[in-house]
Amino acid sequence: MKKHNNAGSAAETISPIANTDIVYPSTIPFILAHISLVAIFWTGISWWSFGLAVLFYVVRMWGVTAGYHRYFSHRTFRTGRVRQFLLAVLAQSSAQRGALWWAAKHRAHHKYSDTPLDPHSPVHRGFWYSHLGWIFARGANDADYSTVSDLTKFPELVWLNKHDYFIAFALGAAVWWFGGWEGLVAGYMLSTVLLFHGTFMINSLAHVMGSKRYVTGDDSRNNWALAIITLGEGWHNNHHHFQSSTRQGFRWYEYDATFYVLKAMSWVGLVWDLKSPPREVVRGETRLRGVVVEKVAQQLAQTFSIEKISAEIREAWDQSITLEEIADRANDAYAQAQAYLDDLQMPQLPTLEELQQRAMEMYSTSASMDDIIARAREIILEGVSFELFDDTGLMPA
Ligand SMILES: [Zn+2]
Ligand SMILES: [Zn+2]
């Protein structure tokens, strides 16, 4: 019976929100990594250790974006089994946990983008939670490994995922052995901490600041500054629009260093099957998936007040027509009553033009905009008819 009020129910239909309590002891190593940087005042930072920091940042950021993200999470290109393992080793040298954990969490992010089930949505849990709080939430160590069964079939990846910080520690120890304390602190720790925040900004800032070229149903943005910091990951709205593309900078001027390196690697056969977005996808001419249309229509419908519209209708009808009459005339059937309502001229309901106007203010253009608007009007009408008939006892079971 509760067909009503689809608006706002996306959250309820998905299942309860995961526990978001922060487990504070688990933040200690992360905090210590930041505090360790104070040691730079003693060790100093010279040209060689600064150069080492830049090198470690750039190479490992590439490991994060090409490895964790474009390969393990989205499988946007292919490579051999040994190189796949080396990609995981390089990614995990960034100390951002196991490649399988990272991919499982990231697939959940795309599946539930900016809904309450998104592991890190700034829209629902606030900026700092999406930036780093989520990593220390209760249960954050667990991931739904059933969503990465294409990766868990490789025992070497499972082993590496289990010993998730091993590579990062081994690298740190090697740097200390060869470069002493200055190498460890100014070269290795500094770049590791900057790498944390560079990566995390895609989860936080890239869903808050920037432009939305495509209607994606979430708050992903394109942000050129983030694209520089993250070697091409800043074109995050592009990426949410078409996730299976290796290339995230869709236009020639959208700098995407990760892709350039992968492209060069493909010329010598190290990787292959790189994917680019089809022309219609870049132009935003393809129709959106049904779930995206539904999500956007819900958002659009929510910007109108069902209560206010219903109150206005009720007031207008007080003088002319009773709700009982309407229900009777619609043959007691809720669906028919609704169809009848649709036929009735109700100036209180937003017109298609009004919805179109509102949608134009809220979103960029999309080939599916007519579907979104029609669906949003349907949602509002459903909500209003529930509101009107609920009190009369005329609602069908
Ligand atoms: Zn992604
Ligand atoms: Zn995202």
C-alpha cells in the first residue's frame, strides 16, 4: 500500500545504514604518520630527499590511479598475470590497504553513489567523514569480497590483500636503510601522507567542488586542479558518467597523466584493450540507465512539497468536489483514481514546463531529460494522491 512517497525512500529501500562510528584506536597509526613529519625539523630536507618525495608521490599516485582504480576497481584495460601482481604491489606501496579491499569499497561507492549506503559520501556524512573518517569507521576493515570475485580467484592477490601494509613497510625500511632518517621522513613519510590526502580528495572534494557536465544522479564533479594533483582523476564527473573508460579526461584538453602513461605502455604491449568513451557518450547524447533516471527524478520531485500541493488541491476541492466522489468515479481502484487524477486539471501540480525549468536549473542537459521529468511528475502525483486519499480510508490495500 505504501506506494506513496517514493521521494526520499531511496534510502529506506536499500537497507539500514552501516554503522558509522569512528573506532578511534585504529586512527593511531594514521595520526602518527602525520606527527612523524615534525621530525623534518631535525633531519632537514635537501634536494635529494625532496626529489625522492616527488618521485615517490608521482610513481605511487600512478599506482593508485592506474592500479587500485582503473585496473582493479573498474577493469578498464587488460594485462598479464605477473604485471597485474606488480600493479597491486605498486598500489599497495601507498599504504592504502589491499587492492581487493580498495576495489570492493570503490565498487560499492559507484553502486550507491551519494546515497546513505555509499561508503564515503560528503553529501550524507559530511566532508571530513568522506575524506578520511570512513576509513576508521566500525567495520571499515571488512569489505564485501563477493563483489570482486573476478579478483579473488588469484591467490597471489588474496595473499597480498591479507598482508596489506607489508609492501609499504618494506619500502619504508629500504628507504631508511639506504637514505637514513632524512630519506625516511622527508622522502618517504612526507610523500606517503601527501599521497593519502591527494587520493582522499577524490572521495571528498571531487563530490563537492567542480562542474557537473553530465547528469549522473550523484554529486561527482570535474575539477582541473584535482586532475593535476591526482594525475587525471579529477575528471570525476566524466568517470561517474562512463566508468568503464580507461581515459578519464574525455576532451583533448582534459589532462590525464595516468592515461598517457598507460597509452605509452600499450604501444609496447605491456597493457592492452584500453577503453575510450564513444563519441555520443562524450557528447552526453546517450540515454541514461534506468536507475540513474529514477534517482534524478526522485531528486527533482523532492524539490516540490507534496504536502503544500495536496493542501492547495484539498482547499480548491472543498468548494466543488468531494474526494469520495473522485474515488467512486474512478471505480474504487487506486490505479484508476490515479489515472483519473492525472486527467483532472490540477493547476496546483507542477506542469511539465515547470519541472523542465527546475531541472534546467539543477542539472546539465541529458538525452534522458524527458524521461526524468515524466517520472518526477509521476512521483509527485503518486505522493499527492496518497496524501489526499490516505485520510479518507479509500486507499486500496
Ligand atoms: Zn571509480
Ligand atoms: Zn565518486
